[in-house]
Amino acid sequence: MNSIKTLTTHSPEETIQLASELSKKLNAGDFVALIGELGAGKTVFVKGLAKGLGLENYKYVNSPAFVLMREYHGKKNLYHFDVYRLEEKDFCDTLDYETYFYGDGITVVEWADKIEDLLPDEYLEITIKHTDVTDREVGFTAKGERFKKLIADNL
């Protein structure tokens, strides 16, 4: 059974802060699947992860929609994918994704639901939804025991 917890943020800054706090609890090798419609705040959430991992220029983190993946170096490496423009087969053919999905950094994939069959057995799924102009509902679902504990203990 999956653990689910939902929090609400009221501004991009609150979304960044939530993600920043979460990043401090993530380990090298962890995988985060981001799901949400266009403009929901997925990339803003990644900015927060980058901030928490010590990236000085976290505000300049942007969606890798046209380059597929960006790699950032901080306290832990951050591998940021955006698969919006790809189908699963195209993603597999484009790069050696397993190097990152099972690597030594924290991997985050925007639009992860498009490549669901390729996701690791254990990961943290985060769904972001608009609830108002600046309000976002951020839902956390654990896929695996480690993330059940993380959600229960830290969010």
C-alpha cells in the first residue's frame, strides 16, 4: 500500500522551501517522479531541491525540456530530466538513462508518468496541482518502504 500525504503551498517561494527541506532528507541514489500539468510548479519544485542541495544559482535551474537532462553539482548531484516531449521508446533510444536512474545522485523526472514502465521499483512520487493562482497542492506518494518512512517521519 502506498503512503500518501498532501501539503499546500501558497507561493512559489513556499514551494521552493518545501522542496529544499525535502532535499535534505534525500540520499544519493534516490529517485523523485514529478507529475503535474503544464505550469503546475514542477520546475519550481526542482529549484527548491537544488537550493537544499547547496546550489548557489538554484534560481537559474530551468526545465530541460529541449535538452532532456541537466546535471547539477551540489552537496549531492542532481540529475533533472524533463520527458514532456518524448514517448517512452524515444526516451530509451535517446540516452543511457539507467546511468542516472540508478546512479549516485538524486534523479528527478518531470512528467514521469510518461515513462512509468522505466521507473525504478522504489521512488517518491510527487504530484503538483493548481488550486488557485499561486496555491499548489503537493501530494507525496511512496513507492517503496524507504519513502513510506520518509513521508511518515519528515513531511
